Amino acid sequence: MNSYNFMFMADANLLYSWGSAQSGRLGTGARANQLTPDIVDELSQLDLNVLALSCGLDHVLALIERK
């Protein structure tokens, strides 16, 4: 697997990530590459809503708001 990673938003506070875990890029705490989506737990635990998600070659940006 190369250094790419992927994310999708399931609903307002569920974000999933998979791909290369290089430099902790997945946001899931995984140290190994993930071939299937895994939930980014921190956002749901912080009581935040994800409004929008943007993924680029070297970044992932989530626009969030407090519930």
C-alpha cells in the first residue's frame, strides 16, 4: 500500500478512515495500514458534529461544530 488514505462521513459525528497509517494519518490510532474503514473515535467522544470533509493529496480537513 502506498501513502494514500481515505475518509468518509457516515453522519454528523461518525467519520471513518482507512489506507496508509504512515505518520498516524488515519486518526484512528492505528499503527498499521488499514484495508477497511475504521471509525475515528475521538470526534464522537468529543461531542462534535462534522459539517464537511475535504481530502487532498497530503491533508484531510474536517469542518466541525460543537453540539
